[in-house]
Amino acid sequence: MENNIREIVLPGEIIDLQGNKPGTGIYIENGIAFSEILGVKTIRAGYVNIIPLSGRYHPQKGDKVIGKVVDIMPSNWVLDINAPYLAPLHANETPWKIEFGDTGKYLNIGDTVLAKIMSVNEVKQVWLTMKEQGLRKLEGGHVISVSPTKVPRIIGKEGSMIKMLKDMTNTKIYIGQNGVIWIDGETDNILKVVGAIRMIEREAHTIGLTDRIKEYLNKS
Amino acid sequence: MSGMKNDIKLIDESGRRIDGRLYNEMRPIKIEAGVLERADGSAYIEWGNNKIIAAVFGPRETYPKHIQDPSRAVLRARYNMAAFSVDERKKPGPDRRSVELSLVISNALSSVVFLEQYPRTSIDVFIEVLQADAGTRIAGLTAASVALADAGIPMKDLIAGCAVGKIENRIVLDLNKEEDNYGQADMPVAIIPRTQEIVLFQMDGDMDDSEIKEGLKLAIDAAMKIYELEKQALRNKYVKLAGGDFDE
């Protein structure tokens, strides 16, 4: 992985598969592979993928996301998860025992929820679930959103970056794969974390970022 | 307004046009990608005296619901000229011309975007002409295609184009305002550079068969140059990321 030179590709650019299979972000025309998005070419496990540099969140089964309730139905809620589609959460997929029509007593419009993507079907309909340990309604706190493509950088290698942010500022942080981040703690500390995340976003491409974030957190 | 009676000399004896260009020269073009914070993707283009900004939102939920398509996304482009974009104040709001241009630009962009990847959504493209100086539909389309790529929307290729026209019985590339107003014909062309398929082709004025062929060739050559500028603009925004670390 490290010795691959990362090259930026643009839509319509020919991709040299080098004997690998075409993965995501590639389309084939007359036997030739082309990139369909603006992204970075990576080769992993025999597949060439184009990792997008921008764009909306693409829901994927098993992702933990943070959503905002935008609508309430008698037996489900509708959540905005920063994807092209709104995602419903059914009352049966929650840890609570809910009577028909009582959904509003548990989650209201504007509430923030940590949920998991249960399924995505071929017409891109997304269903959410909260039936897993750790998935819950997020009360209080502060929500910010970043580009979903920057999420891996904010988490860091094996969670190193996020762990440092939590430890050094004494805050609770949840990061959704959809780029929505929930932070709770003292106001000053929240602001510190937001500042650090914006810095990561801006400098995601640089080396030695963890050290600079550490410096930033120590200084402010 | 082509073919207005005039006594302006649009091409001098040495073959130079009023702004000093030769028949096959374009105006200077500057493209910048990602200029807006709120939009999913955006681009700004300066093409001669044209100044145009394009913003892309989506794919997102379609409103009004009845236009949504269960099999593909709906791409809606909106071309709008600012009231201050032309010499005399332009009455704000959509008019016959901008409705037409919105349609031809939407159709051109729809032919490169993989709409079937986002069923039931809409991709909204806003093209705002801040300063107009002839050739805004192609300049707007160019900016819109850069903005779409910047928004991370999957597409076959970018779109590039250029207008050609006829002044003083000669075919020239990329008309400016005076040439457009007092010339004989104006023909905007946009292509998919990789395959050279035409996605937008209009003509206002009179040109014969051989003139159209000559013009088309000029326009396609120019479009290929503009394609390079578009790619450069997108790379400039992200070039720093190239050496970055994308490991999870």
C-alpha cells in the first residue's frame, strides 16, 4: 500500500488495471477501463478502486452513522444521514418496546441518533437499525459534519487520532461513517475538538499530522 | 442579434479581429474549481470578459416529488443572468432565453452523468452569469461540468465546448460581444472530448454546409484545449492531496 504512488484521476481518464479487476469508481467501455469520478487510484486485493475525493456519503451495510430525525410516522422515523436518500428507522429496530403511534415519545424531530445501516437494496433504499450494543439516541452535545472521505483520517490508524482527541480534551466523541461527528463535553473543549477536526480536514494530505494536532491541543 | 447593420470593421487588413486575435484564437480562459463552501461542488470561470459561477447540489431528494424518476436521477440545470451582467439592466428572473439555455445545458450534462446510479434523486446545477460577453452558454456549461466533477458525481467524461461564428464572411473562433452583435452567425458547440460526441449544437444566423464543417472543426479543436484547462483546474484543487495518506 505505502509504495503505491497515489495518482489523481479525473472522470473519463483511462485506468491502467495492471492485471487487476475493476472495482468501484470505474466503468468499462469497449473493453477499456475509465474512471467515472474525481478520485485517487488505489490497488487493493486484486481490485483497482477509485477512492472519491469529494461527494456525498454512499450508504453501505454495516456502517455506523449519525442521523437526524426529520419525520415521524406511526411505526417508524425518517432520518437524514447525509446521503442522497433519507433513511427510515422502524420501531421494531430499536431497543424499546413501542406501541403503534407512540414513536414520537421516543425520538422527536431534530433528535440525533447513532444507528447502523441494516440494509441497502438495489434501488438504494436504506434501512437503519439501533438493535446493537452502543447504538443509541445522542442527547446534548454538539454536531458537526465533515466530508465522508475525511472520516478515516479523523479516526486515524487503529483509532489513534480519535483516541488522542478524546483523551486530551476529556470529551465524548462519536464519528459516523457518513461524516457526521457528535461531540459532548465542556464548551471550551468542544470548541477545541472542532478546531482540531477542521485542521485535520484541511491538512488531511500531510504527513505528521498527529503530532501537529497534539501541539494544537496543547497550545489552546 | 446577428446580422445587425453596422459600419464597424470586425477584421482588419492583417486578419486581426477587434481585440487583436486571429481567426482561430480563443479569449483567455481561467477556471477554478471548488470556490463555494456550501455547495457540494462548484466552479468559477473567466472566459474573456465572461464571469460565471456554477454550483452543484446533490444527488439529493427530489422536490417536487412528482418529477422524481424511480430508475434514474433527474439532472436540472438552471442558467441565470444577473441583473448587472449586461450593459442595460436585465430584468431578473427566467425568460424565454434562459429557459431554453437551461434545457440545452441540462440535456448536455445528462448525457455524461451516470444518472442511473442514483435513482429517485435530483442533481441540481446552478449557473449564474455575473458578467456576460458572448458565449455564456458554453462557458456556463464548461463551469458546470467542472463543478459536477468537483461534487464527486460519477460521469463518463467532462464536457468542453466553444462557439464559432461568421464575421465579414469568415469563420472565426469564440466570438466576443461586438462580433456576436454585428456578425453574421454564431454557432455554439459542446462535445464529450474523449469520444468527440456532440452534446450541444446550436446556430443563430446563416452559414452554409462547408462553413458549418469548417466551424465545427475549429470548435472541436478549441474544445480539446479547454478540456485540458478543465482538468488542470480540478487537479489544482486536489494536487496537494496526491501525496496524502488515505489509509484507513
